Amino acid sequence: MAAENFAVTEHLVLRPMASGDAAALAAYRSDPMQARYQSWETPYAVDTAQALTAEMRDVRFAQPGSWLQVAIESAGRLIGDVAVRVDGDDPRQAEVGFTLAADAQGRGFATEALRAVIPLLFTEHGMHRITAVCDTRNDRSVALLERVGMHAPRSAPPEIRLVERRVD
Ligand SMILES: CC(C)(COP(=O)(O)OP(=O)(O)OC[C@H]1O[C@@H](n2cnc3c(N)ncnc32)[C@H](O)[C@@H]1OP(=O)(O)O)[C@@H](O)C(=O)NCCC(=O)NCCS
């Protein structure tokens, strides 16, 4: 049985990763431009992507302490992901990350995906604070976070921007 979608937006389906996503995931993670400010090395092997998609089978959306890669699908194709991790010690705080394949950038898709995931976390999963950790040299990422209403606290060190949004 197909897994349930997390959200459907005007252009995108946000859904769990599946084993059939491994080749596309490995392809965009292997692009040095997309990996530049990320935690993985390039090239990113299809086997590694396969292992990641298999791990994701056991992770629920907003499950405290675990990263979940939410697949971003457009026109039936995996074009990127939003990563979500609810804090294991404080389940009212979550962190998000995101990657789009190069050929899917510049069309507002990451904005559209985050604008779907952020309200899900606040409204359906009771988050009070959502953060993203982002290198300040990563201009597209900073611009994206600002577009979705996140901002850097004054105390953030200059090389790393911790962007946050709060609700009371
Ligand atoms: C960060 C990243 C996802 C941003 O991608 P992006 O394509 O710039 O962001 P969006 O998909 O929201 O698209 C915004 C662009 O589309 C344009 N756009 C077109 N239609 C739009 C719409 N309806 N809404 C918003 N933007 C739209 C915007 O003007 C903007 O283009 P510009 O930067 O030339 O002004 C992408 O650069 C990436 O994957 N980087 C590598 C991974 C990474 O570093 N992740 C962050 C780790 S913290």
C-alpha cells in the first residue's frame, strides 16, 4: 500500500521517501554545488541513498529525536527534500533543512515546500520554535529562510546563522 502524503500543494507532493527515490536522491546529493554547505561528501552513492530511504521507512513525521527526509515530488519526479527533526529533549522545538536538485531551483519550489511543512509542525504537531542552521555564505538558503519568515537572532555568531521563528 502506498504511504500517505504529508501534504499536497499547488505544484508539489510532500511524501515519505521510498526505495524508488534512491537514484534521484544520489544524483542531486552528488552535485558538489548542492553539497557545499551540507554534511555529506560527494559523490553520494546510490547504495547510501538506498540505505537512507530504507531507514526512513521506520521514522514518523515529527518523531522526536529522528531526522526525517520528506520527499519533494514534482510532476511525478523526486526533485529534493525537506529534512525535519523534532528535538528529542524538547519535543516542541524542531529543526529543518532542505535541498533541491539544481534543475528544480529558481521556481519557488523550496519556498512552497517549507510553507507547507512549517504550518504542519506548528499546528498539527505543537511546535513552539522551528530553527534552521545555515552558513551565512549560503545566500540562496538565507534568502529562502527569510522568504518563509525566519530570522537570525542577534546573538548568532557571524559564520553560522541560526534562523528561527517563534510562536507563543
Ligand atoms: C537552498 C535551496 C533549496 C534554495 O533553492 P531556491 O530555488 O533558491 O529556492 P526556491 O525554490 O524557493 O526558489 C526561489 C527562487 O525562485 C524564484 N521564484 C519563482 N517563482 C516563485 C514563487 N512562486 N515563490 C517564490 N520564489 C519564486 C525566486 O525569485 C527565487 O529566485 P532568485 O533566487 O533568482 O530570486 C537550494 O539553493 C539548494 O538546494 N541548495 C543546496 C542545499 C543547501 O545548501 N541547503 C541548505 C542547507 S542549510
